[in-house]
Amino acid sequence: MKVNANPEILRDNYTARNNADPKTTGSEFSTILEESLKSVSNENATVSKGSKIEGISKTQFDILSKVENPAIGQVENYLNILNEYQKKLGNLDVPLKELSPLLDQMNAEKGELSSALDSLSDEDGLKGIVNETLVVSSLETIKFNRGDYNPQ
């Protein structure tokens, strides 16, 4: 496809742009710029006072009241035990005999955590965390008792 240029159209646009006086456009821009800067500096000079927050109840800001759940403390405690178990398991200087009390403590608190799991609703995001925590601790107990961590 061949495109033919139309010199009349090009000449009209070119002459229109070249005939514009740069001094007039420049002066118009400078006056607009100066006026804008003056108005901005005047606006910055006056300090506006903030309005009071009205109509917002305390409960909208009280996020922690929704989070308070007795299961959270139990899960946190259980995760701390699992964390200590992980650190000791990763340390080659710690004998496996020292891990046994941590496993006993995990098994003792597993019942409390299971009852907390039953008390949570299905929509609660904490239920998934509790469930995964119980699964991980059960797997670690099985691995430890089976002898997966015994160096042979």
C-alpha cells in the first residue's frame, strides 16, 4: 500500500505553527505561572484547622476486641513449644534425650488445643492454624518415636 502525501494539508499545519509568535505564548505562560505560584503561596500561608471526627463509634477502632479468643493464647504457647523443639532438633550438640520432655509437653497440651479447635467456627482463620499445628506436632511425635532422628 502506497501512501501519498498531501502537500496542502502539511503546508497549512506547518505555516500555522510557524506563524505563532513565541513571545506572546511565552509571556502568556509566564503570567499564568506567576499567578499560580502566588495563589499557591497564599494557600500555604493560611493554616487550615482539621475537623473533628464525629459519628465514629469506639467499636470501629477497637480491633483487639474481635481478636480476643482464649484459643489464641493456647496456640501461641503450643507454637513456642514447637519452636523450641525445632531449635533443639536442629542443634547437633543437643542429645535426643533432651527432646523427650518437649514431646511429652506437646502431647499433654494437645488435648487442650484439640478442645479449642472444636470450639472455633469454620469461618475463623485461627481454626486452620490450630489444625495445621496439631498435624505438625503429631507428625513430629511419630517421627521421633519411630527413630527418624537417631543417627545410625
